[in-house]
Amino acid sequence: MPLSTTVAETTMSRNQKTLGTKLRSCFTTVCREGDRHNLLRGLRKLSQSPTVSKQPLSRIAREVCLVLASPKSAVVLLATLAVVLTGATLLEARHGADYARWYVYESYWFVGLLALLGVHSLCAAASRFPWKWHHAGFVVTHAGFLILLTGALWSFCGGWEGRVSLAEGETTQQIVLAQRSQITAFWVGQPLEPPFEFTFDGGPVDWPQRKVLDIGEVDGVKARILAYYQHADPDESWVTDESHLGGPAVRIKASDESGALVAEGWLADQQFGDAVAVGPIRLQLQQAVTDRMLEDFLQPSVEKLGEKGLLVMYLGDAVERVPLDKYAGRKIPLGSSGVAVEIANYLPNAVPDRLGNFATKGDQPKNPMIELRVYLPGEEQPLRQVAFAKDPLLNLDGVYARVCPVKFRFHHPAVPPPDAAELMQTSDGKLFARLCSEGRYTSRGELRAGDVLDLPDHSRLEIVEHIPHARRKVTFTSDVSATSRNARENSEPAALVEITVGGKTEQAWLRRNDPVYGRSTLTMPGGILALSYEHGSVPLGFSLELVALHKEPNPGGVGKTALSSKVRIVESERGVDRIADISINHPLRREGFAVYQSDSDDAAHGRSRSSLLVVYDPGRTLKYFGSLMIGLGIAVAATRWFSSRLRRRTWRRNSRSSSLVVPRNHRSQTELRPAA
């Protein structure tokens, strides 16, 4: 009996139709290839078919594995991935990289799609088990793809990208994560208490209403995000500060002669004073640090100013009036406080440069200014300070992190005081006012809410509300005008933060990295809790100092300047202290981090600032190794394919040549038939 009939009768005992169909397919393949070895191998696989399995679960698993391993599944998955990547590219071009990252690249469904591709590769490789030598290219390629996907998933779960910005001479041990946000809370006046840090990722769009995110609870301090706007406009007002740490705030309303409203708003002195111009009138609010300062405010002394002017200095009960014609370049002590002030330089027409330094432009007193050095007891370096005759509130307190305890007022004969309505609050919360018209001051005494001042230009100023100790109350609304991609990428998000401590709940609006709206204070049962909203950060693991930033022109002058940073790496625990160079094509690799040169700009005082890109990619080695295996597997498979083609052509050529020669033992039947 022929071999085909015997095998068919043996294997078609359970499912005649199914096995018969597979058998015919097997014979068709054999007939096409003309290979008896393939026939036997096909029959062995057929005898192990799921249709003859006695275990239903195993049969279902095998059938699912066969479906996932099929070429049709590969085509569907790869086509789906191509469509998804095309859509992600269009989303990134229209809405920005963060939008595509949030909705595609870092979404769980995209990770699921990559995982499904990995399952397909695994099933395809398992379907050929047990593997033979001619499966080497196929198995190596699929194993490399699985390793590549494993590395990609590891990078997705544990990797991140951040930035470090350093001026020359600055040192940092933290990395700023641009894609993460952090709410930091700490108790005011309790330096030994560590801060509370809550991190979250708000996403690239505004949250829908009623969405609430619980961002954690640390030592009884619970934080939630009640609202989140990716692009927001502030709307601020002032309320009473129960902690009494805030300065005064006055709500004013200005109207013209006919009673028409000209301006309405707030003046608030939280540390540096506040001033605004309403037409030709300057409105100013300032706190009196001493009673002597209030006396000079209400009854300004009339003294000769001299050619260079008169400087008035206030510190506690000490008041010094210093004529610059006599004391320029000298150091003046302030009473018995131990504080001394040196008049370092007098500039008749001060002009700032881009580095923060001042120089005089001519000898005409168009903008008189004094450069001062304040020497405090127990400190080696003096504080730098300035005093302008045109604007008494303009100084360096807002530039440096420390506020100068000495207050200055500079009077100059070439700069008469402008028409103004000046307000000053004392330490006991009372509000006083004076008017200035044609260079002369007139005291108006104490003011209360509802009082009206007649201004020099015949307009009227009404004190609508006065809060002795105020804090800013800010609310935000979604900014629908941020439609351009540049406006979206450069704006900072705002969040409504809810803090609960000891059963008391308070809320505050904060905008990320904003010097004005990025901080707030709340009065809680444990004391005053300060909040800040910034980018998230992670420790670098070592100290990084920018020694120098080098800028060199590109060859031929094409493109931007080539940048490189010379940095100092310090790790005390391991005794590491060395210098390294970082450029775009030569990153610094250490402790799993890769530090690349990104950009640069100018910092203050003539220094340059370098921006470094820090990447932590835990799956980097697996991704490189998987890519190498894929390339090796493709090379092996291609080599075997070309070798098989070459052998087949050689066999066909030999077959055609051998068919033209009749072998000696294959004689015709006529020759073998005996004679009659």
C-alpha cells in the first residue's frame, strides 16, 4: 500500500474532514517541493495537531498561539503600529511633543500594542519548536525583537529626561524634570522639619470639571489637586492674612472731575513697596519700618540738598541725613547698631547694562543714583544696594535673596518730586497719606476706608478698602487665547491645591515656577504652612559644577555655535573629584546618567549659563543588544536564503543535464525481451 494511504488511514480516525484537509495541504506542499523529507516532517506535525489533543485547554491555547503566530497577525499588528505612529506624528506637529507623549507614546494602550507585538514574536518563535539549525536566523531575529521591546518597556517604566541649568561657578545635585510637577509644603519657622513633597503629572490639556487627583499624604499633611489648567490667566484679589505676616493692601478707585471711573485696583506692599501711575499722578504705598520714618513722611524736613543731593538712611530709631557733597566715598555708621553704610559711587545719569552693572552717561543729572555698600555686624562681605532719586522704591532688595535692613531715600535738586498721592502704613496698622503738588508735600493725616483724597489734577482718589495684613488670593481661568504652538509650550500650568491638616482644609491657586503666583501660605492647626509649585526634581547622586562654558564657531560658519561645558564632578563618598568635558556628541556618562550639552544663555554679572540635558535610560543596554541581535538574525536568514537559492539552481541545472543521458542499466524493454 502507498505510504500516503497508510498515513491518511492512521491519522483520520478522529476528525476526518479537518485532518483530511490538512493532509491534502501537506501533499500539495510536498508535490510542489518534491522533497520526501518535508513530507515526513509534515506528517509528524500533523500527528501532534491540536485536533487530536485530549486536553481542551491545551488545544485552545495552541490554537490561539497559532493565530498570533500567523503572518496575517504580523501584517495587522505592523499596519496598526504604522497608522498609530503616523497619527502621533501629526498630533506632535499640531499640538506639541507633550501632547503626543501623553496621549500616545506614554499611554497604556500604546504599551499594550507593543506588548502584543512581543507576544506575536514569542508565539512565532515557539511555533517552530523544536528548533533546527536552519531556524537560527528566524529565532535570533525574534529573540532580538523581544529583548528590544523589553528594554523599551523598562525605559518607559523607569526612565526619565531632565535638565540642569548652571551659571559658571554654580553647583547642583538635583535634576529638574520638565514633565513632572511638584507641590512642596513646609512649616514656617520650623527649619528642622523636613518639607513635604507631592509630585504629579498634570498632562498637556485642561482637566475636565469634577476631576480630582489625590497626590498623597505625608505626616498628617494631605494634598489634592481640584482643578488644573494647562494655560491659565490669573485673577487676583487680597484678603486678610490670619498669620499677620503679610504687608498692607489698599483697594483704590480713581475718578475724574465729572465722576467717571478712571482706574480701580489694588496697591500692595508685601516687601518692596508698590506704585502705579494714574494719568500724571503717581500713587504709592509703603510700610514705615520705624516711627522716625513716619515723622519724615508727614513732616519732611527742609534742608539744603547741595549739588549732588541728600541721602536719608533709616534703621530702627537711627536716622542719618548725609549730604553727598561732603560724604561721597566715605563710610557712615548708623548710631550704635554696628551697621555702617559706604557711599561707593555717585552716578549723575545712571544707565544699566545687560550684566546688571551701572555706569553714568554724561555729567548731566538726568537720572541720579548712588551705589551703596551696607556692612552688617559679623559678616565679611557687604550688601550691595542702590538708591534712585526718581524712584525711591527702586532698589536691589528684589534682586538678591536677602532684604537690606537699612531703608534709603535719595533727594536731588535736579529731580523735584512728582505730583503724587503717597500712602504709608505704620507698624500698628494705621494708614497715613500725603499729597505732593509742584514739589511741595501736604500731609493728609490718617485715612480709613471710604475716605476721599482730592488729587492735584482735580481728580479724586477713594480708599475703598484697607487690609493691614493681607495675602494675595488668586484664581485662574482657562486661557483659550493660547492657540499657537509656541504660546502653548512656553506657558506654565496652574493648579488649585487643597491641603488638609488636623481636620482643617484650605485651598490655594498656584502657577508653576511663577515668582508671584507660584507661592502661598496657609494658616493651619500646626502653624503657618508655606506652599510652592515647581517642576519635579530627582537627586543626581553626585555634585556637578560648571567650571567654564566654551563657544566655538562651527566649521565654515554654518549653523549655531558649537558649545562645550567643562564641569567638575565631586562624589565625596567614593573620593571622586575630576574634570570632564561635555559636548553634543560627547556626553558624560556616569551612574546610569547621560549628560548632553543642550544650549546656553547669558547670566548676570558677565557669566554664561549652560543648559544640560540629563537622560536616565535603564533599558538602553537591552535596546542596543536587541537591535544587534535583530541585525545578526536578519544577516543569518539572508545568508541561508541565498545559499538555498544557489543550491536549488545548481540542483535544477544538474537535473536538466542528467536527463539528456540514458543510464546503462535503464535499457528498453525491447532489448531485454528474449528472442522468440
